[in-house]
Amino acid sequence: MSAEAELKGRRAHGPWGDLALHTIGWRAFQDLCSQVCEVVLGRPVEIFREANDGGQDAVFLIPSGPTAPSIGTVQCKHTSDAGKALKVSDLTAELGNVEELVKAGQADTYIFMTNMSVDAPVVVAARTKLRALGVRKAHVFGRQHIIRVIRSSTRLLALVPQVYGLGDLTAIIDERLSEQSRALLDSWIPKLRTYVPTKAHRDAVNAISKHGVVLLLGNPSSGKSAIGAIVSTIASENADNTVLALTSPRDFEAGWNPNDPRRFFWIDDAFGSNVLRDDYVQDWASAFLKLRAAVAHGNRFLLTSRKHIYEAAKRRLGQRNLPQFADESAVVGVGELTIDEKTQILYNHVNFGTQTQSWRSSVKPHLEAVAAVPGFLPGIAERMGDPNFTKSLAPRESALVQFMKEPREHLVDTVNALDDHLQAALILVYVHQAGFDPNDHDPSAAQAVAELTGFTLTRIQDCFAELKGSFLKLSGSKWTFAHPTISDALTEILRQKPHMMAALIRGATIDTILSSFTCEGSSLIRDALVIPTSLDDALVGRLGRTPNELHRNWMLFLFLAYRTSDAVFTKLITSSPELLRRSCWPTEPIGNDPRVATYARAHRFNLLPDDLCLEAADELESAALKNFDASFFGEDDKLALIPPLRLIGLGVGLRTAVLPSLEERIDEITADADLDEEPDSHFEKLLGVLDHVEAMGVDDDAAALIGNVREQVKRSVKAIEERKRERDEEAEDTTDWTHIVTQKKDEKSTAAPPPPPTATKRSVFDDVDK
């Protein structure tokens, strides 16, 4: 390209740079005008939705005199024609309403806002007409003025983040951002224009402002990742911030720089994308300590998780959980949408999607019914705008509603309908759980997929570009699923194809097997791929070749303890007894340690060597007597690791050695208490020991001692609460994150209500096919 041609292709993006306001629909434009008025005027604005709104699309209060405020009216006029210019005649239909509003005292100020371009002579003529009708202050604002106001207000960009997607990426990206921030924005910019700020969005940014951290919980396709992306994008608008999109707690520990207090961490699917990643839970147990320190240094965090996955993680984390997550003060539920929010979300995805105009016209009469589905999901609304997912979908109300009600079934059908070589590409990504990197992948897994599908690895990789944007996305150098539900659909498909399962057991990465599979006959794990008993021998062979590394050994012990059937467990330990002697991470409390759980299971089958049994007994005794850890007391298999006489001795030790030392231990805990933790959480283990001692039976002296200890704990909790209260009153967060906090209405409009509507309500989807 010549230098002259390159210059011609460039676009300037200043405060007057264009935004494609003609594409957002009439109601979204009305909302945008309302937000502009609120920010510019600093006054509450009330919107009227009805078709017969009395000439008032919005009403606001204007400070006027010492008695009562005067009332102003805003009228919005939207066009889907990008080149249309306002004419004086466009106001003719409004003049009758203006006259009535003036008589009613509701148009002391009258503002006409439009996304059409407006010339100066037209503004002068329009103002003259309005003043003649009694309007004291008349204003006409066109596209250029609205764009200038938006560009100049960071608060407006936070309130209506979808405008990011209406211009060019260069409008918000420059060299101040890290490469990772650039990749984040580049990936999400196309979706920003479809975004609808919801209550969950507002709650999320307020939680980050208050606590420095937020956890978004919701079902698949509920919009968690979208909120995370948009809030992260808004955070990146501050030149001092560095936004990092991470995939695991280990990434955070590697990416946290104590000397950089302005990092914003976005960690999607923080506890696992499709099933609970127990190794992530273990990592977070230690990482949360660093996270609290990072927040204190001014860093901010946004985590997302499927609700059922976090609930499982929460049980395993116990008191090691982040306090703001444990008490749910920084947890935001995603998915409860109003009908207006659902309608606008569906409109945006269909309007901005890649469907043909004829398809949009054919489904337009049925979209209200789709938006009204109780289980409406934003992620499924997005698929409705993508022809890749609707090829077999009839444009009838029943079919469209069913598409929203039962999304997994339709997605399974859609994946099954893909050409074989495209399915092969999805399977290749599936077996590489962390994503497929062409330059750094598992050769045996890739070769297994090639043999299974009959396509060369080169041919399969050529398909990635065809699937990009719909089924796959490129994250750095790795190809990953565009949404975790695609992995869910593949799991369902592979369940029905035993020959594919055999190839996956042979070729999937060991991390994929240990974290995403489970054996037939073992405990049911939601969304995990079940390995049939016919493949037990193949699975035993793969497990026996697990690399001897601390991280993978921990995952292996967990798989052996909870995900293997009795048959697989006994075959593996019999053929590879050396696996039991491997080392792995220590886990607290000891009742959650997968190595101890594996030892207990092996002991039950008489497969645990005596020296390992004694080693486990020592660890359990030490946990109870030295660390007040009685988490294993209710589990018979683990108690059986301790010989009967030693078990009796453990009970005596708790009574004679532990109980008398508790008062001193309570004083130590109180003095060293972490004020970021809940005060009573410091004594959970200690009180647990008391409960178990009481359950064993105690004499009157011991009972009195236990009563005194409980009273001392209550006094200590109150003392910690008082210290925490004093610390919080003195502390002052000097980090300014208000650029991502949406404006709150601190006063309600007292404007008179609009005239009762006499016409039918205008559908949001009225111009979806324009």
C-alpha cells in the first residue's frame, strides 16, 4: 500500500469522531440521551416508554427558585439512516405536544436530541418555533454534540460502555496499555456494542470500589464474562492502570507485582470452566492471602465462576476462603434480569449479529416471546444473532422459544451438524484443556485426534480460522473455546461415541483426564465426562504414566480418592504401588488432603504398606494435637489409619494436654489475628476440637474447663471486632477507582407523570430489521 493510500485509509478519533449511533436502536438511543442529560445536568432523569408519551421522552428537574424547581422536557428522535440530516419539518409533529407541556408548566426548558446531523440554520429556526410556543430555554442537539459529550466524559463511558464498540479500536487503545490489555480489548471490542449494563454490572463495579474485589456467579451463558470484559475495559481507560486477563490463580501469583499498585486482574472461570478444578481450589487457598495484600496495595480483582462450581469450591475452601466471598459482601449474582434488560439484550444481539435482513424480518414478530422466556440467557441471545448456530432453526415462535429454553440440546445438534474436519478441530482443542498452542502442545494428544478423525494435524489446524468468532477464539497464541458451553456440548457428544472415548483416553492430556473425567461407578460429578468400565484397563495405563510432579501428583491423589471406581483403584494400586509413595502439596485442613484420603481408601482394600499407614497416623495425630485440626474425626476410613490403642491415646491427649493449653492459645490467636478475616473465623478449628472432645464424653471438671474456654473465645471475638472497627475507621483508601463506578441517583424526580397512554406500546424490536 502506498503512503498516500495508507493516509487515506486512516480515521481521526477525537471528541468529534463519529459513533455509529444509528445502529443502536430507538430505545437504546433514548437511554443514552437520558444518561447524557443526567451527567451533564447533574439531575435525576425520568424516562417514559409509552408510544403516547405526551411529547416527553424524558423529564428532569432544573433548579429554579427558592420554592419549587421548574421542570424540563427532553424529546428524542432516532433514525436508522446514518446519512439523514434534521429538517425543521421533523419538529412539526412535536409542536402540539410542546404547547400542551408549556401550559402544564413542564417545558420551561425543552431539549430536542437526535442522532441526525444538525446544521446551524436548522437549529436557529427550530429554537425560534419553540420560543414562540412559550419555551423559555430551547435547545436542539444533534449527533455531533452527543458524540462530543460522550467522548469527553469517562463517567458516561462507564454508564453506557456499549459506545466503545461504535467507533474504531484506536479510539481507546494506545501505547499506555500492556500487550495483555491490548489483546483483551481487541478480543471484546466487537461485542461491546451489544452490551447492556444491568443491575449486576452496577453491583459489580460498586463492589470493586468498596472491597477491591468482586466474584460474579451465574449459570452458563448468563453474561458473567461479558461483565468482566466490560468492567476491565473501563478500568483500562485510566492511564495508570494495567489490566491483566488471567486463567488461573497461579497466573495471578506470577503476575502480581507488589511495586505496581494499579493492576486490575480479571480471572474468568476462576475455579474451573466446566467442572471444579480442585487444584485451583488448592492454589486459591494460599493465593487469597496474597490477594488481600494486593488489594491493600491498590490492586483490584474481578473473578467469575459458574454458581454450582463455586458452591463446591466454597465447601472445600472453608475458612481459607476470602472473607468477602465467605460473607458474600463481594459476591454478585448474574442472571436475574428485568424484562426491559432481556429485551434490549436480545435486540442488540440480533441487530448487531450477522444474520441476513430477511431472517431478522422473519423472526421480528416472535422476539418479544423469546425475551419473555423465564430462563433467558444473554449468551444464547448472542447465538441467535449468529447464523452458525441457527442454520436448522425455523423462524417460528415455538422453535425460537425452544432455542432459548433448551440451549444445550440445540448446541449439541449444531456441533453434530458441523463438517467432520471442523468437529476434529473442536476435539483437538478439547483434549488440550488449557488451549491448543500450535507451537507448544502435547504431540501424543494431537496425534490421537488425527488418528481418530482421519485428518492430518495441518488440515485440522487450517479449520481454526473458519471457526474463529463463533466456536473458537484466539487468546494470545492459544486457541480456546469461544464459550465453555461448547466444551459442555462436546462432552455430551463424546459420551454417545465409545470409539471416540477410547481415543480420548489414549490421547487427551493427563491434566484433562484428571480434572474433567470421572469413572463409571464413582461419585457423579456434574458436567464431567464419564469413562465406561470397558475402558478401565486403558485408563489404568494412562494413570500409571502420570508425570511425577508435585502438582500432578496432587491431582492424581484426588482422582484416586474421589473419581475412580473400586475396580480402577485396585487395579492401578496393584499394578503401580509406587504411586502411593509420591509426594504432593500439603493440604489444610488435613480432612481435605487427597493423599490422606487415598491412603484411607488403599487401607480399606488392604493395599496400603504398613510404613505409609504409620506415616499417615503420625500426620493425623499431629494435626489434632498441635494444630487443633479435627477435620477428620467424623470420617471412619481416615480414623481407621490410626491403630486402636493410639486412637485411645489421642482422645486422652486431647483431654489432658490440649484442653489445659487452650486459654494460652486463645490469647496468642487474639494477639496475632488478621483483621481482614472475620473475627470468629480464627477460632473455628479450636471450637471444632471442643465439639469432638465433648462428643467423646467428659467429666465435670473437663466440662467446666470447656465452658470457660468458650466464654474466653466470645470475649476474644469481641476484642478482635473492636480492633477491626477502629482499623476500618482510621483506614482511608487513597486509590481512585471511581472511573468505573456508575452514577447513583441521590434524589428522585418529582416531575408530574405523563398523560395516560392511549396507544399501544412501541416494540423495542420495531427497527431490528432496518
